[in-house]
Amino acid sequence: MHKLSGKIILELKDVDYTHPSNSDASSEPALRKINFKIREGDSVSVIGPSGCGKSTLLRLLNRMADPDNGRIFYKDKPLKEHDVLNLRREILLVPQEIYIVPGTLADNLKIVKRDEEITDDELHHVLNSVGLGSKPLHLDSTSMSVGEKHRLALARAFLLNPKILLLDEPAASLDLPAARGIIDTISGFHEKFDNTVIMVTHRFRLARRIGGSVVMLDKGRIVETAESLDFFRNPQSPQAQRFIKDAGED
Ligand SMILES: Nc1ncnc2c1ncn2[C@@H]1O[C@H](COP(=O)(O)OP(=O)(O)O)[C@@H](O)[C@H]1O
Ligand SMILES: [Mg+2]
């Protein structure tokens, strides 16, 4: 997946963040001195071991939380100066825990656009694009497998066609072949539209498969940023070298 990158769409400057429940002096911040820039059309994998701050970082990007220090800019304007509801539609977070409402597959897609009519044709189209094209719209959504639920979550996001798609472990708990299928679906979306995709994963094989660039976190700090090919061929930091070596078959 390689496209010519556009102008800077998102920029973090010296961002620190400590979870409010951990704010006594003895606890470590979840994120420290985070600096990076993302260009329009980029595909970025944020990787690192469990607890390093990946999910926290995504939450800051769509204002589910605000930095304690430092600033985040979206389209050259501080994140805080954007209308938060519009912002969350443009910078869409697909969290790790997928919510399913009781009802049909169609019900579970239509909830993302409460104020707009979605035709069955549009629903079929988006289900095709996530590999659920053979599923009937009236399928009981609670009967779907974990992999199918991940695909449903992507279908909802694709319907909204955000400027920036934030994905938190989009293939969590799936085996490698199923996870690869999800990654290929995300790649297909990214190739087709001008969107920016920021994906969090603790599985380096998935980050390698999606390509683009990599930001590696360790204990709340960025330890390495690189083009994906360079990162996996020739990791520079000891943390990245260890992470890749220890990842085994995952
Ligand atoms: N809601 C929370 N309250 C307090 N601490 C939290 C909360 N969520 C995460 N943390 C802590 O913040 C750090 C980063 O967590 P997280 O961003 O979830 O890491 P990752 O997604 O990389 O596994 C960890 O030390 C974690 O224990
Ligand atoms: Mg996480």
C-alpha cells in the first residue's frame, strides 16, 4: 500500500497524558513528549507492547481525552477549536471492543447514520467491501462470529467514510489468517479512498502487512518512527529489535 502523501493533517507537539485515576505523583504518565506528524493519505501503524499507551494515544486523537501538556493540531487548527461532534465524525475511532445492538445486521449498520436514510443497495455494497456480501440483511447479528463482528465494525466505519480512520486492534483475538483478511480489507478501503488510516496493533505481522509507516511506543514514549519496510528490515532501537525478535508467529 503506497500512495503519494499529501499535506500534514495531524500534528502532535510535546504531548503528555496521565490517566486521571493515576494522577498522584508516584504514577507514570501513559504518554510522554509525543511528537509526530501525519500526512493526508498516510497509513500509520502504532505498535508496541501491551500497556505502552497505544489505545490512550488514539483516544487523544478524537478528543475522548485531552493532553495534560502539549498540543494536537488537525488541519492546522488546535483540536480543541474544532466542533467535537464533527471532529469525531471526521476522525472516527473504531474501539477494540465492538458493540453489537440486539437486532439484524441491517440494524447494526443503520445506527451509524441515525439522521440519514441508507438504502439496501448501499448496505449490500458496504457488506461486499468487508467480505460479508453473502450475509442476509435480516441476519441476527448476535449469531455472528468474532471475525464477522470485526468486519461489521469496519463496515460501519466505511459507511461514514471518515477523513481519518482510527482502528484499535482491528483484528484482536483472531488467528493470523483471519486477521490478515481484516488487514487486507482495511488496505482495500485505504487504496480506494483518500483517507488516512491510523491502526494500533501489538502484532507486528499485521503492521508489516498493511505497510505505510510505523510509530513504535514503549512505556509511553516514541522509540522509533520509520517507513514500514525499513522498520521491519532494519529496526534501529533496541526496543524494536526485541519486539520483532520476540513476536514469534504472532
Ligand atoms: N482508564 C484508565 N485508567 C487508568 N489507567 C489507565 C486507563 N487506561 C489505560 N491506563 C494505563 O495507561 C497505560 C497505557 O494504557 P493503554 O493506552 O491502554 O496501552 P495499550 O493500548 O498500548 O495496551 C497503562 O499503564 C495502563 O495501565
Ligand atoms: Mg490497547
